[in-house]
Amino acid sequence: MIKILKRYRAFLVVLVFIAVLTVVNDKLGLKALTISANSFKEMLFVIPPVFVLLGLLDIWVPRETMVKFMGEESGIKGVILSILLGSAAAGPLYGAFPVAAVFMKKGVKFMNILIFIGAWSTTKIPMFLFEIAALGNNFAITRLLVDIPGIIVIAFIISRFVSKKEVEEIYANVEKINK
């Protein structure tokens, strides 16, 4: 019982906070509850398809293939593939992290994982098309031309500042989660 309470303590704290807020200010409390329920409902529609795709990726794509195209020796093709996969992804950013975990399990280079997450958050194709329609070609293309090198540079810097031991610990933690 204590283990369960420990595991869900953040959820329970938020639940208590919303209950107290509802007692103090019922309109604000109900609004917070509605927003929380809508966010939960949105996650229910996003998370299951992501996990189905991850299961298929895990089964259909051999580790050797991922290492070849996105591993330590992948070079520029790993960077390009990371950008393309992140840009083609759909869904909110929290969907990128389970994908990144599977990539780690498959032996993808740490820098390429950082690039993938950066591309997912910044260079999505639907967002780019919306920007063209709403803000014009010049803005959308300029933003993309600034963001892509920025993502690569940031990923490079982070991968150099994070020690090899820390990266190994991250990969080991992912292996624990996936078992």
C-alpha cells in the first residue's frame, strides 16, 4: 500500500490541491478539474497509438538496422534520419519520450536521440505547413533554417557535456524500464 502511495504521490497531491481549491473557490476548482480531465482524455487518445507503434517498431526493426542507420557510427545519415523522424511525428511532445526510449533500447546514438526530440518539438511538418499558410513562406522557411542547425548544435553541445558514464546510466535505466 505504501509503495502504491509513493508511486502516485504527485497525482494524489494534485488531487488534494484541486479538492482544497474547489472548497475555497468552487468555480476555479471546477475549472481546474475540467482542464485536468480534458488533458487526461487527450492523453488517452494519444498514448495507446504511440505504444502500438512502439511495439511494432520494437518487433519489426532489428537492432542492427537501427545501429547501422542511427548508431554511434551513423554520421550525417543518423542526424538526417533523426530530423526526418522527429519532423514526421504526430502528437504532443510527451509522445517523443517513449519513442526515444525504444531508440535507446535499439542502440541509437545519444546525440541522435537529442536531435530526434528537438525535431519532434520544433520542426513538425504539420506545424510548418500551418506556418506557411498563417505567417507566410519567408517566416516558415527562415524559422526552419534556423531551427535545424540550432537543434543539431544544441544536441552536439549537450552530448559533449553529458559524461559517457551518465549516458550509460540513462541507457541502463531505459533497459530497466523496458523489462
